[in-house]
Amino acid sequence: MYGDSAAARLHVRLVRSLVPDSVASDEVLSGMREELARFGSLAAGEGYPRAEVEVLLAEDASEAIAAVGGRPAARATDVSLVARAWIVRAQGDAPESDTGDVRAEDVIAVDESGGGLDLRASAFRESDALRAAGHRLGRALADKLTRAGASPL
């Protein structure tokens, strides 16, 4: 896509989110809009052509496992979000330029500053990490879509 062309400007729409954190899904859209605007490819409001986004998965996994008191304990948590996007030129048109599944992740340390695990602080940090990953994910999706649209099919 070329930023100076009116036809290259895309609206952004979430078509489905399969994750419970709606703020994380909103961050994917925010990141996509930010990156499209940076490329000069963002159209305001609703309409066509548009980039449609599907947020597929949010997951976390233990990182840096250590033996604590004879039991395994995570020293950090890997938080990730998976989404995909595609372009629809007009209502009823087939999707094109599908990005495929794209993942963004963040690693957060387990908070034991008070001598033990602080569940409230960990929950806030995990939520923040998921939102940050969502924003980066949206930017990555927009980058893939704009590069796909700029190359010949």
C-alpha cells in the first residue's frame, strides 16, 4: 500500500475476540491504528476498505523455573497474545492479504518483594504485559498488511 493513495487507507475493525481481556483486544486495534497512521494508511471511522482483526489466543507460561523449598517455582511469566488480520475491500468481498497467526509476547518477573508472592501486584503486571503485547501485536499486523499490499500478487 502506498500512503499517498486514498484507496490505500484502511478502516480498522475487530471481527472476533476469543480472549477474556477486552482491553488487550482493544490494544491490538490501537496498535494497528497507530502503525497504519504512521504509514499514512489509516482511514477514520467505519467503512471499506478495512483491516479486519481476529484476536485468537492469550496465554501465559512459566519461565525461569527454580527449586524453592524443594518445589519448582516460576521466577517469571511469559505472557503472549495471538491474532491475525486481513483486508476486505468492499462488503461481501473475499478477504485478502491474510497475515496468518502472529504472536507477541512479554516476560514479567514474579513479584516477591514482600518476602512472598504478591498476587495483586502480579495480576496488575500480567494485565499490563498483556496490553503491551497487544499493542505491539497490532503494530506487527499493520506492518504485515501494508507490506503485503505493497508487493505484487
